[in-house]
Amino acid sequence: MNRLLLLLILLYTHPAYAEYKTPETIFDQPDLQGIWSNATITPLERPYNAKESSISKHDAQAWEQQANAYISISEQPIDPDAPAPKTADPAKGYESFWVDRGTNLAIVNGAIRTSLISYPSNGKIPYRSSAQSKLQIFLSRFISGFDHPEQRSPGERCIVGYGSSGGPPMLPVLYNNHIQIIQNKDHVLIHVEMNHDARIIRLNAPHTPLPAWLGNSIGIWEDETLVVTTKHFAKGQDCRASMTHWFCMSENATVTERFTRISDSQILYEFEIDDPESFSDVWKGEIPLNAAEGPIYEYACHEGNYGMKNILSGARQQEAELKQ
């Protein structure tokens, strides 16, 4: 075979040259629209028992089996006449019917990832001591701070979703990990199932200085990638926590996100957090968004918000018992 012809065949079939071509909208922009899920059991930060950024398929299967077995603990029927537990018990929390973390570790560029954080190389958030202290104070509120609603987290107050589900950065949580993307010529809307957060990204526009719960987001297209820069976060959104991860940043942080459609069924979502007040370095992450069947149903968190009512009334009951 002619050497030149062989070289052309190799170049054409090599993944670097056989790139996926993103379909376009009627506005001649890359089409990211659809319903996607970022559900995965890969944690935000790398566990201490994971030494590398990726693992083998065999080790991944063992990890997934162990994680899914833990979730199945809650499949046991709950005694409706049992008294309230004295201590936290994972078997008496959410029934597995509600849990939808996903069943697999995230795969990015063919690698099975042990953390969603891709930089720093140790898979850890590079906290400054001030941000660590801020996080400890925030987490202590989950076992204290029952005097009034403002002491509870925005998630408990039904203002935004738990654990940065609405972001940015948008992170997977215990359940409701669906994301819907809608586009027009000048805007991109990201509707997040948890907690029905809707973020409107203005294209090719300046930032406004007004703080918002999800920050102020603007976007530009770089070839087939949507690049979104978000600034001016509301102060109450500086710390975020779920059952799988937690972190604090300042309201002056800048979050940069990149959305690149890499196939008909997947978007590669990348994020970078730049916040010198809280971190000694930037930190970055990568999460696959997989196509999901719709529609997204309403998450009616504020349909009475019984959780908040019960948290505060339970604290009043404890106080009354202590006075007896």
C-alpha cells in the first residue's frame, strides 16, 4: 500500500482527527439542548484509600458493588411504630426508593475516575486555613443553630438545591441529578431538578454587579464549547453541603464552566474555581453529563417545607424536655 495513502488512513481514523461534530441550533450555535444527568458515585474529592486519579475496571467494579450495597441497607422495611433514634442511623434515613446517586463511577476520556476534581493532582480542595475554619463553623450548624430559619442552610430553606446541585459548579447529590438545557440566540437556560433552580446565562454580555444565589453568569462560544463565567455570589451561598461533599468559597469567587458535547448522548462538563481568599490554588473538575429520558418533574420543596417546620419544632420540644 502506498505510504501516503496509509498515513491518510491513520490520520482519518485516529480519535484526535475523527472528532464528533456537534449539531447546531436554528441560531447556528452548537446544540447542547436536552435533559442530562450528572449522577455518579465518584466523590468530589479523592478518598484517602485511592492513590491514583483513575482505577482499573476490576477495582471499579469492587468499588461500585460496595457503594451500592451500602445504599441497599435502606431497603429494609421501617417499623412505623419505632421510636425516634437517639443517634443517626443510615438504615433509618432515606429509603433507597428516593436515592438516585447513580450506580457507576464517572468515566472521563476513557479513564475511570476516583474523584471529580481533576486538579490539583491529589484530587483535594486546596483550602486556606481561613476557609477550613469557615467550613467547620458551617458544618457545625447541622447539629446546632435551631433558633430560627436563617440559621439553617439555603437548601433546608428551599432557596437553592443542596450540595451545589444548581452550582456553579453543578455537582451531583443524593438524588434529583437531572439538568435541562434550553437555548435561544442570546441566552442559555440551565434548569436543575434539585431544587428547581433555573440559571439564565446571558451570551456575549457584561457581568452585572448584583449578587445572586447562583451568581451572575455570562457565556461565550469557543468553537463548539460553551464557556460560562460566573461572579457575584450571594453571601448565603458561600458554603454548600450534601451527604457526599461540602466546601466553602467566598462570594468573590469566579467559577468558569465549559460545556462540550462529545457525542449524541454525552456532554463533558468542566469547571474551575478561582478564589484566592479561600484557596491556595485554583481547583478544577470534570463530570460527564449523560443523556436522560424526560421530562423533569417539579421538585416541590416549598410545598409546606415540612422539613424546616419539623427541625425547628423538634428543637423546641427538646428544649421543653430539658426544662422539666
